[in-house]
Amino acid sequence: MIQSGIAGGNMKLQRKTEEKIEKIKAALENGSTIDDLVKDYFGRHRKKCSEFLENYHHLIYGAEAVKKEKEPEEIKAVTHHTPKAINPLEVLFKNEEEFQDFRALLGNSKELLGLLKGNGREIQEEINVLEVPQELIKMKDLRVRSQRLSEEVEKKFDLLLEKFPEYSKTTLINLALLEFAEKYL
């Protein structure tokens, strides 16, 4: 039976505590880490593990560990190998090209954020979004026709004209009719 020297006197330990100490001693001798102990014996509660190891340190590690004059450092992990150094580039990027793309993205981040916030409106106005063919703009064979339109449709069409003042109403009506005809013929 294991006897503990808690509070200056010898005290009998409960059978489950004795068994836990023996299991932990065996696990440490077999190369288990503190993380393994926390997971296997303390339900992932690192603080409980730390308190247990502190209370029963002399029983787990032996009497010679108690005789040390200076206080032991906090046990982070018990391991028998040194971990391989991890290159953060290997983790974040598949190759050097991806890394260079990321650097370019960071280098242009202010401009990209400006475009997302709408600061690039002057660039959008330069682009011919409607893609009106030059043939429609320069058409000469125009005939006057009288068509009936819904007032609501005409208002929406006029809003489009305000957005693209470089095109005439005639040009855009011709474009709309042409695209409709091509779609359904």
C-alpha cells in the first residue's frame, strides 16, 4: 500500500488513487507525455492533472525528486524526441507561386479594398458595360415608328439612359429589339 506524506504525516491513500498513481507511473515509463496523461486520466482537464502531479509527485517520480532543493519547473510535456521544425510556408502555401501571389495580393490590398468600397467608380464608367456594336451606333437607315409603351417600362428605360448618357434612346431601343429577335428566332 502506498503511503503519502501529505501535511507532514503519513496517510493511507484510497485504492482508486493508488491505482491511478501506478497507472500514471507506468504510462510515464512507457514514454507518455503530459498531454497523454491529461487525455487518458483527467478528462482533458490540464489543471486537475497538474494538481494531481503536484500532490503525488514524490510517489510518481520517486523520493529523489522530493529531495531537490529548488522547486521543479512546470512540466509541459514529457517526450523522448525533439519535434521537427515546421516551416510556416509549407503549412500555408502549397508552393512558391502561391506565396508570391499572396504577397502581390497584400501589396495591392489598399486598392482592392478601395474598389470594394466603391472608390473605383470612375474606372467602372470607362468600361462599355452594354457592349453596343458600332453598327447600331452608326445606323443611318432609321425610320420613324409609333409604338405604345408602358409608362413604368419607359421610366426604367430612361433610368438606364441616365446611367449611360453616351448612348441615344434610339440606339438602345434598337439594341434591345435586336437582342430579343436573335434570342427568339
